[in-house]
Amino acid sequence: MKEQQQAANQTFAPFQQALAQGWEKALASFQSLGSGAAPAGMPLEMPRFSFSAPRLQELQQQYIDEATALWRQDMAERTRVDRRFAAEAWGSNPVAAFSAAIYLLNTRTLLGMAEAVEADEKTRARLRFAVEQWVAASAPSNYIAFNAEAQKKAIDTQGESIAKGIQNLLKDVRQGHLSMTDESVFEVGRNVATTEGAVVFENDLFQLLEYKPLTAKVYERPLLLVPPCINKFYILDLQPENSLIRYAVEQGHRVFVVSWRNPDASMAHYTWDDYIENAAIKAIQVTREISGQDKKGGQIDTLGFCVGGTILSTALAVLAARGEQPAASVTLLTTLLDFEDTGILDIFIDEAFVRFREMQMGTGGLLAGGELASTFSFLRPNDLVWNYVVGNYLKGETPPPFDLLYWNSDATNLPGPMYCWYIRHTYHENQLAVPGALTVAGEPVDLGLIEAPVYIYGSREDHIVPIGGAYASTQLLKGKKRFVMGASGHIAGVINPPVKKKRSHWIRADGKLPKTQAEWLAGATEHPGSWWTDWSHWLKTHAGKQIPAPRSYGKGSAYQAIEPAPGRYVKAKA
């Protein structure tokens, strides 16, 4: 046995030596990235970093040991842990199994090297992100020459899968984005965004939708929803069974929703102030007038989702500075007000990036919706990019119909000046969290002036609004607050109807809101199912008494039904 081991060691010694030499060359290339020397024509100095020497030695030995072990072990078993290589075709093809195994080893090593970098946290995060993007793009599963599963399908279908893949590619090129679902199945107003209602007001920025009551009586205080302007509002009204809008109507609320216009060239000069004064504040005013809550002391319930929550809170702070408190309650869903913890998106934001955007579109122009959609997709490249490249083009498959992914592909533009103001003063400088640091619509902004009670929801696995960032609003707002954490991510955590009986949510029974989310969670209790029922009980305590449901949309001659919901603004394509 000892002699066999010595023979094996002699056999693999040249291989191990080559690996060691290759490691040294790779490390030299990697270290050159942190030397501070910028490529020709690049005016900015590259970030500097070094490596933890003990960690690199550990990684080097681990790499050599694992690479050597690949020749002695079943490579198929080592690759099945990754779903990209789980199909039988990978395991039955030795060359494919080896390429997948080596790829996974290289991926682990490169990510380990990124973790071994000694630099400031932002540089480390950017380096990790760059390595993750590179290894995701370089996977052998992404290329027909290496993808054993796609090759087998081409043989089994006598080339039909390749022909279909080329057709899918040409279709996606024509439509300008990668297909994540069968978009031909869906149509806004026909089988998504179908809750019955009407447009009762519109201007250049938004349409205000009022929904038909489904109960004989409604609460006297209406509920105004402000969705994100970077997406279409119908994420809140996909199908009847998962529509938050319909759910609120069924609970007896008179529901109004802002439907943002998809900006075109005519809106290229609109600013953040325009979105606050002429959209959010205008929507509050019109909702109050239609519902009869415009008289002294009259109030409405409000809800903001994601950026919509940031817009709503800013508008309420502006109104508070003017001596007005129109909100009886505020619900914030996965919303950032304190931008100290912005998660992975922080890697994109620095002074150079903000200045570039301001030069590009700060005084006029549009941020293309496709650019925003691509950015968010590449935050999860294997799930939202390469998975569909392989399925659509290499295997010739049509992705199954999925309403949420149809919505995800329905991009919206943003006016350049509005976008530039937003990224500078929130993501980059975090001034919204500082009382009086910003002036919006002619008023100093102090979120602490908002007196309304607040229901704050955050999703545990949210990569766009990290749970800590969502929780931070509890430390800014002064009204009585309730914080709830849900399972899953930015969208799936929010769109979680009770009938599905899926996921969980966490509540702290004592109502305490310590400084950090981790401290809060230590005293919280998990409850199975959706957070919607908890929110519904809370909202009803702020909705006032019940009155007969209105029999018509709008109010008198001032606000009449313009067209049926969901209106034409939401149907405009970027």
C-alpha cells in the first residue's frame, strides 16, 4: 500500500508542480489589479489592496490538493451539488464532468482569493462582485461547446433545439431584452392588473386609480398606495389571488393607487421636486378631496413600496414642514430612508459614478429602463441571466409563463435630473436621514416631523433593500411604530398572500425597537404564513369608522372616471 501511494505521488508530482507555478502566475496577475496603476486612458487611480499571506498559502495548498484529488475521485459526484451540472449528461461525459469540476474548483479558489484581499470594505465588495460576475459568465454550462446537456438535446432533437435557440435569440434581439418568461401569454389589463377600477385623475407624471369597492361598507379613510416609479404598479395587482390591491379592497378599504407615467423625451427635464410636489403631494390632495377628507383634520391612510416609500415619506415631510399632517397612518414596504446600509448596490455608487451620471443626464435626458433592469438582473446573474441564456438559446426552450417575471421585464425609464438627484442625495450622501439637510419643493426635509403611526416591513433575504436598511427607518420616524420582518426577498416577501400559507414573518410582542435589527430579532417570534393579515388588523385601527361604499368613481364634476383601470400610462413601453 505504501509503495502504491509513493507511485501515485510520483505520477502526480509534475502535475502538482505545474499547478504551483500556475498559481504563482495567477497571483501575480491578481495582485497587479491592486498596484494602483491605471490602464492607459483611465484618469482615475485604481484602488489599492494587498493579500493576507497566510490565507493565500492555505488557498494554494488547498487548490493543489483538490486539483490532484480530481484525478482520483468521481468527478460527477463532485459537480452534482451545483444545479447547472446536475443533469445526467454531465456525469456520463468524462470530459464535461472534468470541465465542470475544474470550473467549480477555480471558482472556489478565485472567490477565496477575493476574500483574502486586505482593503477597505467597499473595495473588497467590488472585487467580490467582479469575480462573481466573471465566474458566472465563464461557466462551461453557458457555451454549447462545453454544455453536455445542450449537446445531448441537440442530438436527441436532430438539431431542432439549436434551430429553436437561434430563433429565440433573434426574437430577444428584436425585443431588446432577454426573455425570462413567455411574454406572449400576458397582457396588462387582460390577465394581469385586472382589479376593477377607473382612472379619476391624471397629469404628466401619473394617473390616479380608484378601485371599485367589494364590500357594502368601506372605511371612511381611504388608502393611497405609492408604488416604485422604477417599476410598473401592477406588481401589487398581478393576479386576483396574489393582488395586494384586491386584498385591501376586500378588507373594506377604499383604495387609490398612483400609476406612474413611463417617461419619454417630453419628461427629460423632470426633477425630484416634480415627483414630490406634482405627483405624491398631488395624489394625496386628490385622494383627500375625492374621499371628503380634505376638510380640516381629515386624513388618509398611505402606503409606499420601495422607492415609492421614499417618495411618500419625503412628501409627508414636506407637508409637515408646511404645517400639514394628512396621513392617519404610513405603511413602508422594503423602503430605504436611511441609506447607510444599501447592500450590494453600494458597490456602484461613489463620487466618480455620480458625477458621471450628472454630466450625462443631470440637466436633461432619460435613464433607459433596460439599463436599470439589467443592473438588477446581474445582482443574481446565475438565476436571472445565464439560466435563461442556457435555456433559451442553447437548449431552445421557451421559458414557462410567470406573471412576476413578465412584470420584471416590463421596464420603465426615469428622467435624468430626477435620477441624478436621487442617487446623490440618498445613496451617495445619505442626506435624507439628516434633519434639514435637504430642501425639497421649497421646504427643509425632516422625517421626524411626520406624526403618523408607521408600519414598517422588511424582507429577510432582500438584496435591494437589506433588512438592516429597512429596519433603520424605525430610528428616524417619531410616530408610533410597528416593525415586521418577512421571509424571502424584495418581491416574493412582499407579494405573499395569506391564502398561499407560505413563508413566515417575525414580530416582537413587546413592541420594542432597539438600535439594530439584530437586537430586534433576538426578541422576535416567528409566525407561519403571510404578514398581510397582521398588517390588515393594524391598518383597520387607523382607518376610521365604516360608511356606505360609494356607488361611483371620483367626485362630482371635478373628478370623473377618465378610463377603466389599469389606465393607459401603465401600458406604455420603455
